[in-house]
Amino acid sequence: MKVLILDDDHINLKLFSHMLKGVGGVTTVALEDPLKALDWCRNTRPDLVLLDYMMPVMNGLEFLTRLRAMFVEEPVATIMMTADTDRAVRHRALQLGANDFLTKPMDHIELQARVRNLLVRRQADVALMARAEALTDAVTEAACAVVAGESDAVHRLARLAEFRDADTGSHLVRMAQYARILAAGLGLDAQQQELICAAAPMHDIGKIGIPDQILLKPGRLDSAELACMRTHARIGADILSGSNSSVLQAAAEIALSHHEKYDGSGYPCGLKGNDIPLYGRIVAVADVFDALTSARPYKPAWDVARAFAMIESGAGSHFDPACVRAFVAQRAAVLAVYTQYCDDATP
């Protein structure tokens, strides 16, 4: 434990340092100059300060005030040493946070006992803080494990729909990353960006409820088939709703709303403008952009310039104009994802 002894009398410094040799596990630093002592404290937090009251440049009360300001969250224990018996001085020192007093001339047994008592308490505080930090780390690690497990389960759930659909293998990854980039462009915080990235892959989970002859039909759907296909939005929401998981709650919202259109012509609820949940408006852009730039059995992939133009042309009708602006502004990040997760082969 590090003990700072501050006294303008050189003899006192030697005497007090010698007395503290009887306290085990203590390293003493003896200084005469209060300003140098403050500089030392900034670089090395002391466990205890033995502080003289009567000093030039600044007295013990002023030093104590500056020391307290330096260590607001974790105050340093201090013992005020003085020959002054004025109660006003003692009261002021207590108000400033002094833990104990010693009266000069010093009794070495009393000095050792008071120092030892404060250092024992300091050791207990250090042990408690270490324990609290270890518990915090353990809780954080456990929480991360839960989140990782949930994320893995969510991704595997999302792949159920992909195995039955004609979408390319990297569709889930790309559109989730596009959604995260768009969310960042809209100014959503990091937690919301990660939430939408985790939830977006489940946007089409409801397709597991669509018959194969409709889901896998290579040509255009007739009106009855189209009506059946459109039920996947509500099926997905029904599958995902009612969970306590924030990811699944967001996914349920996305599944239900990502086919809504800004002008009210979308499905399943015909919502318009900002009545469409924000996450749904974001995923609508991300999903369509990836569909346009991906090869499907019924169409070749569009080049990204044409896809961006299509997204821009849909602002105000299909898409939220603010989402379109944010997406286009993040073109470089979008292209990086497109390049990194490009499908290896045409399906």
C-alpha cells in the first residue's frame, strides 16, 4: 500500500517514515512541497495521505480540497497531522473529507494503529471493487453468450424460409447489412443498428407457410396465387409475435410491414407514410435493392447503378424518401457489402 507523507519539516518526514516501517506492506513517499505532492498523486494514486496542516504555499485544508477534486469517484483516505487544537480547523477538515486526526508531537503506536486501520479498510475496498468488477465481467460474458445463442437461433430460423425459396445464399447477410447501413445513415444509435441487423433476416420467415407450387413457381403468379403469396407477411408476424426477445419483437414488426409502401399501396395493411414502422421502411429498401442486384430463376441480376436509380425513383411512392436519401448517401458502404458477400454462382 502506498502512503504519501506531506510535511514541510524535513525532520518530521524522516521521523514519520521511520515510524511507518512498523506497519507491514507499506511503501512510503515523503514530500515537502504540496504542489509536487499533487503532481505525484496525479500519476500515482496513494492509498493513504498523512497531511500536515501548517505548510507554506498552501495549507493542509487547501491540499485536501484539491486532492478530493482529483479523486471524486474514489476518495483517498487522509489523516490530518497538526499541533493546532482549534476545533474550527478540525471541523473544516472533516467537512472536506479528512478521515482522522493526529496531534503533534506524534505517538508512534497511535500513528501505526490509525494508519493500519485505514489501510485495512482500503484493502477491503480494493478487494470489493475487484470482486464487483469480476462479477460484472462474468455477467457481461454470460449476457454475450445468451445474445450469441439467440442470434444463432434467429439466423437458423431465418434460413428455414431461404431453403424453400429461390433466393441466393447470401441474401440474408447482404440485406441485413444494408439495413444496418441505412439505419446508421438515418442516425439510429449503435444498439438499434445491431437490432435491425439481427432482426432483418427473418423478414420472409412467413414463406414457410406458402405452398411450393406458388413459392417456387418460375413464372408470374396469377391473382389468386399472388394473394396467397402476400399472406407470408402476416404468417411471419404470427410466427414471431409474442416473444420477450427484443430481436424477435423487431423481426415480427419487420415481417408484417416490409411490404408496405409509402403511398399506401402496399400490403398486408395498406399503411401509408410514417404509419409504417421505421424498421419496416428501412428493410423495404434493403430487401428490394438486394432483390434487384441478385440473379433469380426468373431474371438476371441488375447492375448496382440501375438498382440505385430504381430505388431513387421509388422515393415517395414505394419507399420513404428519408430512407432513400440515407441509403444513396451510404453508397460506398453498400457497394462494399455487395462486393464482399457476392454470390459465388448464379442459381
